[in-house]
Amino acid sequence: MVSNQVSQKSSDYANTGVVVSVRGSVVDIRFDRHLPPIYSLLRAGDEQQVVIEVLAQRDAAHVRGIALTPTQGLARGMLVHDSGRPLHAPVGKGIVSRMFDVFGNTIDREGALADVEWRSVHRSPPRLARRSTRAEVFETGIKVIDVLLPLERGGKAGLFGGAGVGKTVLLTEMIHNMIGHHEGISIFCGIGERCREGEELYREMKAAGVLPNMVMIFGQMNEPPGSRFRVGHAALTMAEYFRDDEHRDVLLLVDNIFRFIQAGMEVSGLMGQMPSRLGYQPTLGTELSQLEERIANTDSGAITSIQAVYVPADDFTDPAAVHTFSHLSASIVLSRKRASEGLYPSIDPLQSSSKMATPGIVGERHYRLAQEIRRTLAQYEQLKDIIAMLGLEQLSTEDRKVVARARRLERFLTQPFFATEQFSGLKGKLVSLEASLDGCERILRDEFEDYPESALYMIGAVDEAQQKKNRGCGARR
């Protein structure tokens, strides 16, 4: 599909070249007049349908580019037209509640765009002098995150996990919760994800009534690597408009940042660069930094980013995971073991961390409680081997109390999601930070030692445990 952003006819292009070779998505082009700059968009094909981005100037007459669209029908000797500018993304009030591809084409069948301007997707991060140094907590309404892993307003949080542990579900839930509590705007960027997920998310957001505060942009997994590699930059260009021009807070959700790295790896291999460790591109750190450094908290607003990170084979020493860790203010690790036990969200609190969990930011009481919860869960983890070999009865009275508290805390930190109501049959719950802290504090004081563990499972505020216990007792009678 030819982009909406450029509608010139062939005769309007000043600089033309000729295709020399086509190898998959890599196209070499000869220009006799002058070479287009790096990142320029070139167009080829009978209807200018093939879009190529210049990535290298091979010599005085040749450039090498990567196609952002399929290259079927492209052949040697075909004319190529230099558009004279890089890839642009639409920004403005008119993009809200719409769904786009990497070129800024609308893909929601809702008519043409209006009231927008076009900006280059290649932009510099905000200067250090413009960045805000205030540390503020970004409340999500999800108990385990708000209590143990508080997110930073204007920061970057990563959702780490292998396939099928709930990264996309957690992102979807955060969209539901954020729209009602923060008068900002959400931008969902799907990088290399399934077409089905994009369609389902659009339908769910429309049904939930949150689409008027959302923008969605997708580079699906069936698209060429060049397209998937640039969709993150296009989403950030939209986010920067709302932050810098409209002074609004932006929630940027990226699913999945590993697919961005993977697309860069494919582009690097196609361009003939020598691979680095495990086949990753040698420029992995630079490419990821160019994207991540644009996500910042400035004097005019904040872009808060939550990024799903697929971890190949659950190996957290993989270069993709290691490089992503270094950019984040909070790392939320999803555990397959907890998911198999039915503890959702399947966040492992002992592997996860947040730079915001300090007394100076969250307050003395919150910090003390979080440390006590971690200590209790860590002690339980150490006792699990003894319980497996000798049984719970062989533990001391104090250790049995620790196990009881930890198991009740684990169940209290589960939560029914709005995003999964249709599957679980449980109504979604949004829990305030104060209610979450109060529940954890009461469990640590052994107020619920006479309650069955199931009374604390999949509830919102801790007071619901009493109702659940009474219902259970009534059923037994």
C-alpha cells in the first residue's frame, strides 16, 4: 500500500535512480546525479508501491536500502524515485482513537485522516536541561506492582517473560486501569506481534469505551523487517507530539521490544554486517538506546513506557534481555512456575525490582512493608525444599507461621483482571495503593490465620476475604 504521506507523481521527483540488484528485502540502486542521504525514502514499482529506506552509501554512485514493503515485482533496471525526505508519521488531534501502520496509513476502516501534520520519525532525545529530575510514582491499580514494584512517572518498565506467561494480558489490563485514572493518552505500539492480537485489542478497547484516549500503531510479524524496525520510532514521534505540543502525560505500551531487536538483527544480517554474540547485530546497544532515550520525563509532560520483553528460552543472560534491563527503572519478571500454579498476574516478586522502592520516594511505611513482604516470601522459598522432603510438620512453630503468612500473601497478591473477565468469569478489580498496603499489613500481623488460603485468592481489597469465607462456610453447611 502506498503511504498517504507522499502523493507525488513520478514526474514530481527530482532525483531518480535505477535498481542494480534485489536480494530479498535488500535493494542496491545506482544514482547518476547525486546520492540520497541516509534514511531517505525511495519509491519504486509501477505504482510506487515499493518503499525503500536508504541505509548505506556503497560508493560515489550506489546506495543500499532495505525495503519497508514486500519487493514482489521489483526487477533490475526499474526506475527508483527519491522522495527527498525520511519516513514521516502523522501527529495531531486527528490521530486519537485511530489505528495505523508504519507509514501512517489508517487500518481501522474509519475514513480519511483530518487535522494532522507529518513529522520525521528520526528525532533526537530531549536535551538534559529539559528533563525533569522529580521522582513520582505511577499508580497502576494492580496490587503486586504498586506494593512491591512501583513504576516511575516518565520512566520505563519492562515486562520480562517467555511465551504464554501473560505479558500482553498485563499490558491490556494497564490500559484499562490507566485511562480512568490518568488524564493522559495511551499509545499502543505492536511490534512484530500477531494480527489476531491487534484486532482483538482494538475490539476490546472499543467495547470498553477507552478508544477516545488511545492511538494504536502496528507493524505485524508478517511484514518485512524494515517495517517492524521503524514502527517503534513512529509511535514515539506520536508520543512526543502529545508530550511536547499538548503538554499531556503519555502512556506508551510496547508489545514487544524484543521484536524490535529481532527486526534490527534481520536488517543487520541482510545488510551484510558481521553478527555479534548469539547472532545479534553489532549495533544492538546503539539501536536500542536511540529508541529508549527518547522516552523521558520533561518540563512539559512525561512519556511513561511499559514494554513487554520476550525472553528467548527464559534465559535472562540473553543479550537482548541484558541490554533492555539497563534502560529500565522497573523490571517485572513473569514466572512460568507461578502461572502453572494459577497465581495471576504471574509476577515473581523476588526476581523483579524497582528503583522507586526507596524510603525517600514511596515513604517509610510502604518501604518497610515491601521489605517485610520480600523477606517473608524469600524465607518461604528457602523452606520449600525442606517441606518437599520432610513435610510441613517437621518445621518449627515460627517457620510454620512464616509459611502460612507467605502463602496468604501470594494469594492476596493475585487479582482478577478486567482484560480476562470473559475467560475467568470473575469481575475485574482495581485496588488503590492504600488498600493494597493495608491488606498486606494485616496479613503480616496474622489477622487472617484462621481464614482458608482460598479466601484471599483472586480478590480486590482484603475485606472481600470475609465475604468469601462466609460464602464458603455457607456452602459447606
